Amino acid sequence: MRAKSNVILPAGVTLGALGVLGFSYSLPATRLAVAGLDPWFVAFGRALVAGVLAIAYLALSRAPRPTASQIRRLVVVAVGIVIGFPLFTSLALTTQTSAHGAVVIAVLPMSTAIWAVLRASERPPIAFWLASGAGLLAVLAFVATGGGFSGSLSLADVYLLVAVVLCGLGYAEGGALSRELGGARTVCWALVVSLPVTIPVSLYTADFSRADGVVWLSFAYVALISMFLGFFAWYAGLAAGGVAKIGQIQLAQPVLTLMWSALVLSEPVGWQALATAAVVLVCVVLTQRSRVPSGPKLSDPPVILDPCPSKSRASDAS
């Protein structure tokens, strides 16, 4: 019985891995979408579509309204994942390849871990930082040699760096808030809070004259998966397993993104992918085995399909 329990992956790891798998195609899909749509529309339009779906989800699940304190934290989440990351990656990918974008995105797990210390009261041990740093170096070495990185720092690289910083903030704040609201409801409320911004910007930048079927399919992906369903799994995983710890699963995302870039966009990726994937896998396992103390939990981590905290706030819903 003991050996059997060791084989079963923790819920946080499983949900986090599902989220990373969904996010791994975001850069290639964004690259295809901005080829026929304004990058501002790709960023804000996808949040608008996801926001409409979020309203429906919250209504069907009869979600209680967040408190004033939670709304302030939801604004932080929205700045990071609803506006910041989609906008700056869309702007960057109008001039850079998806493979190039993976170079800077590779530092996202480290950004998430740092924000987890600052915003989620987590204190990873030295062993965690060593394993995380080793995985980061492996991914950076791979994307620098086989992932299409070349040239000096450009404006697109600055956009990607800003995207990484804001996304790490949104991940850490959202992961901590998911312990109270649930993963699905956290991203849904963040999308709803963003609607006063996403609606007018989407309408103002809407120009469909160059959009074809591939563009619309790509836009649909970033709206439905990257901006909506992917976060159901991701935030639930962060809440269940800890922001810093589960965030390190994203070390595998740049490698997956490069694979998608090669398969879908025909961008060159070298043989180093297999060796790097093996190193990253070892580093991810080491980060998951390390003990990461976290801040006090306000409720039990909710499951993905029923993300309600065990104690409902009926008064908030009235």
C-alpha cells in the first residue's frame, strides 16, 4: 500500500502540469493571431471573450461576491495575467518569433517564486532555489543555443521581460487568493474586474480585414485555453501545492513551446531539446520533493470542478 501511494501524483502537481500544458501553446497561438489582428485586440479581445464566459460560469455556479479586500487583490491578479502578460507578449510577437519568446519566458518560474515570497508568504529552502536555478540555467542554455535566440536586447525583449514580471505577480497573487475563492473563481472574478478596460479597448482596436481561419482559431485558443480554462487547473494547482513549488513546473513550458513552434510554425529547434527536457524533469522532481513552508491557509484548497471554499460567505452573496 505504501509503494502504491508513492506512485500517485499530488493534486497540485497534476493540476499544475495540466495548466502548463495548456499555456505551452500560448506563444505560438499569439504569434499566429497577431499576424492578422491588432496586437492590442489580441490581448484585450481574448480577455473580453473569456470575461463573458466568466460571467456565465459565476452565474451558473452561484458564486458569492468577493469582499472588498479580495477585489483589491483581484485587481493585482488582473494587472498581471489579464492585461500585462497578454498585452506585452502580443506586442513582442509582432516582431519576434515564438521560439525567441521562449528565451525570456524561461525565467517566469523564478519570477513566480520571488513573488510567492513577497506576496504569498512562502519561504522556499536553499535546496529549492538550487534546483530551480539549475532548471532555469538548463532551459536558458537550450533556448540560447537551439531556440532561435540571437542579437542584442531589443524592444521586443523588454516587452517580454515586463510580461514575465507582471505574470509572476499575477500567478503568485492569484495562487494565494485561490485558497479563499477557488482556482476557477479567482480567474473568473479577475476577468470580470477587467471588463471596464477590456471592452472599450477591444472595440477600439477591432479590425478583422486581415483575419483568416488560422488567425481566428489561434485567437480562440488564447481566449478559451490560455485566458480561461488553463487557469482553472493552474490556480487550483498553485493553491493546493504552493505557489513557489508548483510554479516550478513551468520550467518545462519553454521546451514545450519550442516543440510547438517547430511543429506548427516550422521554427528551427535543435537536438538539444531531449537532453534539456531530461535535465528539466530532474529539476522539477527536486523542487517538488523539497519542503516549502507556506503562509497560513484560510481554507482548504478547493478542487477544480467545485472551487468553493468549505465555508461559504452567504452574506457576501446577498
